[in-house]
Amino acid sequence: MTMQYARCNWMLSLALDENGDPCRYMATGDTTDGVVATMSSHIESVHSVDPADLQNNIRAVTKTTKTKNLNNRPPTEH
């Protein structure tokens, strides 16, 4: 199973959160389109930035991580 993710500070390096600290928001999704939608919503509502021009940037910084399913591990040798 894989998960897609992108961090807000990868795109908007000077973006601050509501406390004035560097934004550490991470958008996640099963697909890149899901990450783009989630991140677009975040940067529009929190940072008041129009995400229309940033769609390709969001896709460029989206990464994939693999997660292991614990049910498919081989039996241990005794």
C-alpha cells in the first residue's frame, strides 16, 4: 500500500501557520490528485494564496511512501 504526501513548506518556504511559526502542514492522499486537492484547500484557506497557479508545483513536490502490510510477512524460521 502506498501513500502520497506533500509538505506546505516545500512549496511556500516562507509560509507561516496561525501562530507565526513555519507552516508544517502535510497533505496526504491515496493519489496525487488527492494531495493536490487537499493542499490547494489548505493554501487557499490558511495562507490566502490562490492555488490555481500552483497545481504543477504541488505535483512536483508530491512524494510517495510505501507502507508494509503486516499481514503479508513470511513466517519466521525457528
